[in-house]
Amino acid sequence: MIALDSKIPDGPLPEKWERHRGRLKLVSPANKRKYNIIVVGTGLAGASGAASLAELGYNVAVFCLHDSPRRAHSIAAQGGINAAKNYANDSDNVYRLFYDTVKGGDFRSREANVFRLAQVSSAIIDHCAAQGVPFARDYGGMLVTRSFGGAQVSRTFYARGQTGQQLLLGAYGALMRQVKSGRVKLFPRREMVDLVVAEGRARGIVVRNLVTGALESYAADAVVLATGGYANVFFLSTNAVSSNVSAAWRAYHRGALFANPSFTQIHPTCIPVSGKHQAKLVLMSESLRNDGRVWVPRKGGDSRPPAEILEAERFYFLEEKYPRFGNLVPRDVASRNAKAVIDQGLGVGPTRVAVYLDFSDALAREGKRVIAERYGNLFEMYTNITAEDPYQAPMRIYPAPHYTMGGLWVDYDLMTTIPGLFAVGEVNFSDHGANRLGASALMQGLADGYFILPYTLGGYLADLAPAARDTSPKAFSDAASAAQARLEKLCAVRGRRPPQDFHRELGELLWHNCGMSRNETGLGEALQKIPEIREAFWREVSVPGSSAGCNQVLERAVRVADFLEFAELLVRDALLRKESCGGHFREESQTGEGEAQRDDTNFCYVSAWESKGPNETPEEHQEPLVFESLLLSRRSYK
Amino acid sequence: MRFTLKIWRQKDARAPGRFETHEAADVIPEMSFLEVLDLVNENLVKAGLEAITFDSDCREGICGTCCLMVNGRAHGRQHGATVCELRMRNFRDGETITVEPFRSRCFPVLKDLLIDRSIFDRIIQAGGYVSIGTGAAPDANAIPITKQDAEHAMDAAQCIGCGACVAACPNAAAMLFTSAKIAHLAALPQGRVEWRQRVLAMVEAMDRAGFGNCSNHGECEAACPKGIKLTNIAQMNRQFIFSSVFTAREKAEAS
């Protein structure tokens, strides 16, 4: 039995982080260079963490599967980043951001972690502005903000519709500066295939060089995973095509617990699926809901063009049902309601699996120039994909998998259950509970990387004598030969079906049985079918070529093989959590009005799963969630 | 729709390459060009043949990973789009489409359509950032920045580092890429502190890498999926001259 100690510091909520920082042990400046740290992943959390650690003087080795650290999927985040700056003078403060985030996550996150996140949020904006991130400004030269779902204040900072890109380029610049200083060594086009644990501590990694195909081992005093989320388990998602769960999954099999895997986020505003060919789905930023109004015709099967449908014949379902928050309800609520009206037969467009997002009122009110300034690039993206002009006719949107709140279990120091293995950004589970609010992913990634990890990792290293970068221990060769055997096994199947075939099959199964709404029968069915798909995969997959040299089909096959294992854990978790909370909606647990019905008596905990071996049933551990400051209340946005 | 694709195949960095012809049937106009390559690859893999290697990731035009010459043009002929955004409705049914990697000696081919652009990281390493450590920043509103400056910086900062400018340039110059970063930071007070060192170091890194020089063809601007302007290059050249002269004078005075 693993003891789950979240190591939440004592004291009142607002003082916990300061107290803890004051108590964390330090590594002296002269000794820092003797420690080696591995960072896997170069998105916001990985790049900012690696750069900040190097600035402190540690030796950092950075790995990414792309050709450059700048390509990580944080770059695609559009809308913005939250911070409790109160620049808008609308009564925002740290407590309010904390409260909105815990409530938005449906009371399934840790109070202490979220409070810390809200506390450091302001420093992120300061730091990014100092890096030269070109945030939007007003004519007086000050930063401007906009509103996002789940908040009644305007606290979202942005750089047109490319906030993630600009923040990531800021962190990437900081990282490049450290590469030049010699404290960061960069290893691009490397994919982690295993974690090396020796004498109970994370001691290194094995990566596959994606150009030469060779397996390479690297040793360090600590390993940081910043490898992102697993929304691609659904096959179609808004994630980049190479985003995967493999690094986290390898860590899980080496002893790191996986927390809340069933907490997945379905984003309400994506461009609907148009056919089987699609490799991924494209998101339309949540910021559009500041000015766009979501509606469907009141009458089912109404196929008139939207402009001919009179105001009285339109069902603005979010505004009618949630007058206080209107179109800016949190993502899970917006997605479920879109699904509900479509299930009632009110969907629009050729496939009838879409709702309208209409800008005509905003265009009339603000004028085309203002709207173009706010969302121009998003409108262009939409036009390019659909060949329709949102300035003329409403967009058609539908929910799609987007983000995963679940991830590796970490304590307050962001350390997993394996000493020396840290997890930052989307790959950990820590801050968003059962649903993440818009513009909070960028905030969390950068909070972890710039302002939390550099302190807590130091606290861990301070108790540890620096080790040589020695990859000769048996744990390294064991991990490498196991990984090589897995690769050879995939190449040896010589079946007839490409890996993405199985991925698509898995994704469709999950989308229908474990997507926006879940029930016992569907989940049970999925739990039975996933092993069948997995067995078919190992029998029929085609991976032409060999493991030597560059082989993208093999890369894909490795990721799909891991998704096929991981999916089972996701469904198992969803089955066990018989309550509805946030993005996890169990049909058996809803209010009379069809809203999510939480069960705080039985499920007010974090589920953390322990691997018992490749073919064994995993064991669930529970970390009870204790709310000292907030009263557990039913989430209402009405 | 159906298409004939002439695709560059090359076993590895050292092997000679050649064109290989593939047919793509059952294409619909909504498909992106890379989804057509996915389709071709699916059929190859079903037949147990090695798939065509090409780079892509976000598939929505922001990560800058995809990099193909389509009918001789970087990212194809659709204006303001990366090749992952290029839709098949831009092609004639039955057309023969030629697909090659971005061409430049500075971007060596690794396999098929996969190239090595790590040289871009090295140009940024030379100075494409503000030298500020985490924790040292003043309040974000302490330094007002005019809306025009912020917008100007953002225009240049939108560069996705794909390398289309290099591939389109007859001289294989990387000046649009380099100047975009220089212009972005020079537009902001935070970035102006180091502008002189930055322009010298980045131009030197660019030259050392073996990229050519700008001779005002403007092909880079036409090919750029993000609308980065040629005027950035003019600004970089101006800054470079000023900075060179001042630095030389300072050195002379010091000695």
C-alpha cells in the first residue's frame, strides 16, 4: 500500500506557500552546478521550468520529440491566460480566482494547490511582459483583459488569438538563452520510452532518437516530466497529432500513481467533424463566447438558412438556462447542453451535429473592425476550413476532446510517488479538479515551471548528494532492452492494418461510451471491448520497416499501444466514480434539471491508481479532499 | 476528387533521392493536403510498404512543424496558409501534384520530406530573447507600451519559424525569419535595452550558418503563412549598420 501524503503545509491557506518556501531546504549556489536534471517536454511547463532551473545554476538536459522546443502544443492555445491582477478594477483578487477555479473544477481539486496557483498568477504576467510577450494593450499603453467561462470578472490576458504561441515563444527564448549559456543541453527529436528508477529514486530516462532509431540512456539526479495531456486517447481531439500518454504511462508502470484519469475536458467550441479522413479537430477559442451567442432553431429539422430564422424561433439555450453566466458558462456545462439540444434533434448543418455560434449582434453593436481585431485570425481559420464566412453567417460548432485534468499524482511539491520524479503542467493532475476553466492551462503550466518547480526541486536535491551521470547501472540496460523488445515486437507483427485504424476504433468507442456523458452499461461495454481492440492490434498491426532509423509508423504504433492500455484505466476510473462532477457526467447521478449531481459523501477524493504489472488489475488509492476554506456547494451558474 | 502525387523519397541524409508516383483517390475538397498524404500512407502501410516520412503536428497552422514544397511553392499556393491548412478545394480534380521537402543547404533532408531546421534554434540562441531571469520583473503595467508598438511587435512575433522564407528565397536567405524576431523585440521597451548586441549576434549567427543574403525579391513575404513583412528586413539592415558603426567607434574610443 502506497501512503499518499500530499504534504500540504500547515497554517492558514494564504500563508501555506510562503511558509513552505521559507522552510524548503536550499542548495548552495556553488553546488547547484553539480546537480543534473532531466526535463522531458518543452511546452509552457517544461520550457519555463528548464529555463528557470538553469538560471539558478543547475545542469539541465531537455528532451522533446519535435525538431525544435518551440513546436510543443502549448503553442496552439488561443484565448488567453488568467491572472488575479484586478487591472479591470472589477473586484478581482487572489481569493476570487482561487474560488472560481475550485468551483469550476467542481470541488475536486486541492484547496492549497489552487490557492498557490492564484497567488503566483500575477507574477506570471509580470514576467512574460518583461520577456517581451506582446500582450494586447489599450491606447493608454496598459494591458487589457477579456472574460472567460466560469468567471464574472475580466482577468484573461491575451495576445490576439495566439496567446499560447507568444507565451511559449517567451519561455522558448528563455530556454535558448540558457542553451547559449551552456547550462541547458538540448536533445530534440527524442521520445521518452522509459523511466529509469534505481534504488527507489528516478535516476534517468531512455529515449528513442527519432532520426537514427537508436535508444539512448541519460542519467540525472532528478527527472521532470512535462509531457502534456492524453486527450488524443479519443483519436479525434484538438491536440496535436503527436501528443500522447506514453511518457506518463511508462512512469505509471515504474511506480508513479495516475490520478483521476476519467477527468477529461470536452471543449464546446470546435469545428464539427466533416468526415472519416480527419486527423484532428480544430478548436475555436472560448474567447469567442464573449461576443458570440450560441443557439439552435426551436423547431427540430428546421433546415432554413440561419438568417431566415426569426429571433423568436431561436433557442439561445445557454442564455435561457443560465441567465447569470449566459454564454460564458464553464466548458463542461456548455458542452453538455450542446449535446442535449442535438440529442433532442435540434442540431444544425448538413450533419445535424452542430450548434450555431452567432456574431451578428456583436457585429451590429461593435462593427466589423473591432470584431476583426479581437478574433480576426480565428475567423480566418474557420473560413479556411469550412469555406464559410462567420462575418456573414453564424459559425457551426460542436464539442471535442481538448484537455485532460487527470494525470500523474503529485504532492504539493509537484513530486510523483517516485522520489525524484516531478510532473508539471498538463501531465500532472493537481489544480483543475474535474473541469478546467478557460485560460487556466497556460496559467498552471507557467506557474509550475517558473515559480513552483524551481523551489521544490531544489528542496528535494538539497537532501541528496549529487551523483555522477552514470548510465552503467543495470536499471538502465534493463529499461533499454525492454523498450527495444517492445519495438521489435511491434515490427514483427506484420499485419495489414495501420496503427491509426486501431486508434480510430478506440477513439470512437471512448467518445460514445466514455465521452460527454457516461453510464454503467456503456462503461462496462467499453471495459470489455478495449482488450479486444488491443488484442487485435497486437495481432494485425502493420509496421513496415524496422526499428533502425527513422520510422514514423513505428512511433505512432508505440503511442497507440500505450493508449490501448491506458484507455482501460480511464474507463475503470469512470466506472468507479458513480457521481457526476465537472467533465465527468454519470447519467445515473443528475439533478431533476439534468445538472451534474456530485456525491460529496462518497466521492470527495482523488483516485490514484497504482500499476500492479502489465496484465494485472490496478489498485485504487484515495486521497481525501479536505475543504478548510470553502463550503462544498452545488455548482450553479443560473 | 483524385490526384497523382509525385513525392520526393530519400532513404536518409546521405542517400540520393528520387521522385515516386502515388495515386490518391476518394479525396474530398474539405480535406487538407496532409490528410491526403495520410491517406496515401494508410494504403502503403496496409500493403506493408514504408510510409512517406513528413513532419507535422498541430495541423492548424501554428506550430510551424509542417514544411513541404507543393508544386514548387513553399506550403503550396494558398495565400497565408501552412501546408497543413492547405485544402484540396484549391486543386483541380485529376491534377498531378509535386511534393518536395523545403529546399536549402541549411535544411538538410533527414528522410523523404523530413528536414533538419535546428539551425533556426541557433539563430535564436544568439540573442532572440530579452535577457531577464525569472523573478526579476517589475509590474506588467509599470512600463506603458503604446498600442501601436504592441501591435507592431505582435505582427512580427507571429512568425512560426517554419522556414518557408528560406525555401522560397532564390538566395536561401533566412533574413525574414531573423528580422521578424529582431523587429518584435525592438518594438518593445523591454527588448530595446539589448537591441544593438542582438542584431549583431543574430546576423552573425545567420551568416555563419551559411544562409544567403536578401536581394529584395520578396518571395519570402509571398510565401510566409503568417504575413511577416519584408519591411522587417529593411529595419534589421538599418539596425545592423547603426550597431556596427557604433560598436566599432566604441571599440576605437576604448582602445
